[in-house]
Amino acid sequence: MNKYDIKTYFKRVKQPVTRPEQAKPIKTETKVYMAVCFVIGCLFSFLSGVVEGMSTPFSIIGMVGIFAGIYFALMLYVLTRATLRLENLTCKKCGTSLDNPEYASWEEISRRWSDRSDSKSAEAKLFVTVKFTCVCPHCGEVKVFNETLCSGKIRVTDYSVRDTLISTQKLVDDYFNGLIHA
């Protein structure tokens, strides 16, 4: 098998990762694919403006390359967030997983609203910063970290008000279950 194999990449990405070290090779591979796609997209977009008679095929290839690059950039973001979660919920001393809520306590330390509006609607997102304190069940090491999670949003238009806000307890429960609200 080659160092980078796009044929098996998508299968490997879907496999669950239990340790941060397991995610490093797939993150590196994702960075390579992202860079290659952006280079191809930019190159063919440039060529579409320079080469007469081939602008349409080159434009299509360029756009596909750029969209693929955006896809890999999103994948890299997801992998980075998931790896950070794994690092946060792993004991540095003995490597034990701390993803059981029994080993942890938490407190909400801040809330921040991020809003935007235009002439037709207004929208605000609520970001909650939670301080986690985890105690390793094997060695007793105490680990403290902060995580900022998105609690949802409120959207107001001329005709409706919609909200998707969830409680901090639900955010924490989801975090321990592997669902990161970013």
C-alpha cells in the first residue's frame, strides 16, 4: 500500500479513533489531499483564462479542484476538533481514557453571543465555555481544560422566531459521547 491511498482514505476516515496518535497519519494525508486539490483548482482556473478554446473544461476542472479542496479543509477541521477532544479526555500520565462522566465534573464559566443581521432576518449563536475537571481512575491525575461549545442559535424574521438552543448539560453529555457542538 502506498503512503497515501485515496481509494482507502474514505474508509479509514470513517473508522473510529480512540487515541490522538491514531489520527495524526490521517490528518497529514488530509492536508496533502487538500493542498493538491487547491493547487489543481488554482492551476486549471488560471489556465482557463489563458488557453483559448479550452476555457470551459479547464474551468470545470478548476472548480472541481477547489470544491474538493474545500471538502478536505472541512475534513481537516473535523479531524482537528475530534483529536483535540481525544487529547482533552486522555490522561497525560497513564493514557487512560477519561470520557466517562463519572470521572469528571464541569462548570459553565462564560457565555458569549455572536450575532449578525440583514434587512430580512437576525440571527444570534450562543457559545458556552465549559471548564472540565477530570480525575483519572487509575493514577489519580487531575486534568483541567476549557472547551467552548455552540449551544445553538436563535433566528428572527418578519414572520417567525426559531431557536435551536440546548442546555449546557446536554452539551456536556454530547461532548462525553463524542458529539462536538462547534
